[in-house]
Amino acid sequence: MDKYSASEALNVQLGQAGYDIVTATSVNQTTNPNTNWIAITMIVGTTITTATSVDTNVWDSISGLEVPAGTTIYGRWSVITIGSGDTAICYRG
């Protein structure tokens, strides 16, 4: 039996599994076991210090990327670190 129905699975892919507000810190699987993040929306500031890709054959990891506020980057990450003075919404998958 599947864990999610078709509509529930689509909702999870769209980030409806929740979110974390990240300000000059990290979200990761150590503090959030079995969690991946599927979108990063920059709110204040512009630096994604690191985002470790879960699917390196599809998405590369991110290192030191400057992103305009209001921009959303999609992928699947196990660790996301936002720069000092910056804030992002990281959506759980």
C-alpha cells in the first residue's frame, strides 16, 4: 500500500509538508530527521551559503550563490545554510 494518495503525493511535492524560516543558520536532517527541502524562497538578503543536493544526478549542490530577494529555487536538499543577515523560507518535501 502506498504511503500517500496521488493528490497527497502531489501536495508534498509542492511543499505543503510545511516550512522552516531560516535566518543566518541551517536546516538539516540531523535536527529534522527524514526531511528534505524542495524549495528555497529568499526573503531578506541574497546568499545561500550551501544547499546539499539529495539528487546530485539531477541538481547540483549550491555553494555561495547570490540570489535576489523574492526568488524561489527548486530542487531537493538535505542541508540548507543561509548567510548572515539573510532570511529564507525552506519548504519541506
